[in-house]
Amino acid sequence: MTKIYGHRGLSSIYPENTMIAYKKAYEAGMDGIELDVHRTKDGEIVVIHDYTLDRTTDGIGFVRDYNYKDFKKLRDGNRFDKKFYSEKIPTLKEVLEYFKDKNFEINIEIKAGYRFYKDIEEKVIGKIGKYYKKENIIISSFDHYSILKCKEIDSNIKTGALVEASLYKPWDYLRKIKAEYIHPQFLSVTDDFIDEAHNEGFKINTYTVDDKNMIMHFKDKNLNSVITNKNLRINN
């Protein structure tokens, strides 16, 4: 069964990486969400895509330069639409607690690992262990040092290597960093690549697919999931 994950929640209709975008993805019947995490100056794990606040909030500057108490004053939906003025930057804890009694999968993308954010992997995995079901989590990152670090902390946590380039036979490399999943940009996902991944024992979660015909093709090829901005549920 090919699953549908809401990219930053149901982000075509609601402000990305906000609680309302996550809740609406769940209500729309999606199988899970993809979200992005950073670390504040004082060690809180917050859910926001960019390294800076400027694009999506009424703040400016780097996330890592703010203490969490300062985040409570920021608005995170106003720039999307003024009617979402009350939306704020959620913490990872808030998201996990909201879904803890629901059968819902969460792909946590660590935007940068320990070389940029001190002990972010330990903090993310600690919150998963305390507030959620580990089997419903995948940790992914373009920072492959980070996903290897996650495996060193907890060998049972599922990890996915985010890639943008069209990689040639990356299977030995994926084994080296102990990832079970590869998360490629959808334009690089050819039928041959899918067949090779399956033959090598890897599952594919591809991003960001906003065309229903393409989703149906990936369903026919038995991808693990597609990540989409839109409400593009498919019948399995």
C-alpha cells in the first residue's frame, strides 16, 4: 500500500508546519505528515522549515539564536493568510502529544544535525520515546551524518536519506549509513530506480508530488509513500 504524507501538513490550504495544517491532513484521511525540526538556543525542538524566521513568521533572524520563550510571541500563519493569525510555531512535543492516540505516521526531517545544532538527535529521539510510538516515526535528513547519529543512539529508529540528485546505485552507501529508506526528489525516481531499490531491500518515500497521475504511477510501482502538498488521497 502506497501511503500519502502531507508535506509540512496539508500545506496547500493551511500555513505550513502549523498545528492546523497537521490536524487537517489527518482529517483529510492522509496516512501521515512530513515536518521539519530545528533547535532553539536553549535546546527546545521546534517545528519550522527554514533556518530563519523571516519567510513564514513575523520574526527575523536564525532559529538557533532565539530562546523558546521568544517563540511564543511569534505568529506563524499570518503571512500565509491573515485568518490564521493565531497559529504559532509548534514544538515537536506538541505535535507528538496531539497524535499520540491516533494511528498516524510522522516523518521528522532534521534540517541540520549535531554539527550545527548541539545534541539535536538525542533530543528528537528522546521526545519520540517519551511522547509517541517509535514504529510510526521515520527520521530523515539531507544531513546524512545526522541520520547515522540517530542510528547510533537508537538502532531501532527508522531513518531515511534525503537526496536531490539522481544517484547511481546508492545501495552500498545507504547500508553504510544504516538507512532503511531513501527519500528522492520525484523527478529522479525512474522505474528502473524503483525496481533496483526494491531488489536491494530499500523502501522509497518520494517528495514533493502534487500530480495525481504521478501518485497513481508510484502506487502501481509500490512505493512506500509519496509526500504531497495537496489532498490527493488514492484508493488502495
